[in-house]
Amino acid sequence: VADHYGGTAAFNAYEYNTAFHVAAKGQRRVDVGFYDCQRKGQVPSGLYDGPRHFQSVPVPDDAAAAVGTDAMMSIYDPAADQIWEFWQMRRTGAGGWQACWGGRLDQVSRKQGYFPSYYGTSASGMVLAGGMITIDEVRAGAINHAIALAVVESQAWPKVSWPAQRTDGGTRDPNVVMHGQRLRLDPSLDVSTYDLTPIGRMVATAAQRYGFIVVDRAGLVGVSTESGRATARRTGVNPWDRLLGGPSYLAMKNFPWDRLQALPPDYGKVAG
């Protein structure tokens, strides 16, 4: 953190976050087209055959992908107990949708937070929506789950920690964290003694109780949020404008990153 962007970690409220949508019961389902942004030269297996990850997706009519080159979108269907996540999701000229990659997780309420095989959008294979900071959580003043964390570097394959399934890390330095590793803020700290923003204090409290989980790499250390873009399209106001109370790059100011503790690899791993 100290070596990037003036020593303040990112709070990605306006871009490079996840546009999270809950599909209403009876939402019309559509097939999401594949576009080859990575020049694979073919349509990967599993998108339209086998598990058919890109078919019959309940994309809400007012859906909007997150801002940024990742253009992330998560769609949760509580009635079907399924979640989809797409990377570089975009509307087509014909009114449909395309994505460069993604995946579907079935029986999500009974699963452990990662996609099968190489599907999904995070470098770790973990469901990004599970670790994002939501708008409702910040409104309520409490984050009651582990928080997804992006880091600048992580260990290279095969060094991963459950629940991560893969990594895009590039170092074999054993002192660098692994994808999937859980980090906690020292629980003995009195966070009220630190000059934190209200959001920073919420994050600190959650990091003591539940921790961070390394899910991805990025240009700087940062936590991800639920995009306010869909709300802004409906209401004309992005809720983060009020909730942040200032620039997003100051939300994590003075956070005590030097007091994080790395938990053992595969911490909390359960069978299945």
C-alpha cells in the first residue's frame, strides 16, 4: 500500500467494482453472446454446450455493467439459487448482451463461493459478489462478512490457498500472499483511536471479525464495492455520492495496513 498512489488503498466505488443485480421472479432469460477479446480463436467449451454457462441468463431489463475495462456484472437469481458473473459485459446493437468470459454457479446457497473449473471472472475463481461491500451495508453501518481484497502481487501457481482455485500471481517469493489467503486486522486494536473515515472504520471492524480474502490482482491494493450505476440509471443519483462523503480515494485513508495478520494457508477449509 505504501508504495502506490500516495499510500492509500483503493475503495472502488465508481469503477472496477461489481454491478450486482437480483433477477426478479419470472425475469425473461436470454443467451449472452461470446466475443473473443482475448483472441482465443474459438468459442470455449462449456459456454453453449455441457453446462451452458452463457445460456438462459435472467439479465434484468435495466441491467448495467460496472464502469471500467473489466465491465463486471453479477446476476443473482434467488428463486433458482444461481449466480452468474461476467467479465467485459456489454450490450449489443441489437439489444442483447455479450461477454468475454464468465460463469454460472448452481445451488449457490449450498456452495463454498467459487466457480467450477476455470469459469467465473476473478483470477482466484472465487465469486466476487460474495466479498463486495454493498450499498445497503454501508447505509446500515456494518459489513458482516469477509471482504474481497485485490493485491499488487501474489504467489504463482500452484501456490494458492483455499477457497481460491487458481491464481494469476507471478512471484515465487514465499513472503508474498497467496490468492485465497485470509488476512485479518489485529483484533486487539482499538480502531476508534485511528483517524479513519466512517467507511474506513466499517471496513476495519469487519477486517477484525471476518478478515480480507485475496481474490485478485490489480494495479494497487483495494477493496471492491457494489456498483451504484444501476441505481443511478433508475433514480438519477449514484448512492455512493452521499455515502462516501468525499472522494473515493480518501475512503481508506489512515487504515492500519501494517497491522494485518496473515492466517495459515487453507484457513477454514472444509470438505466438499
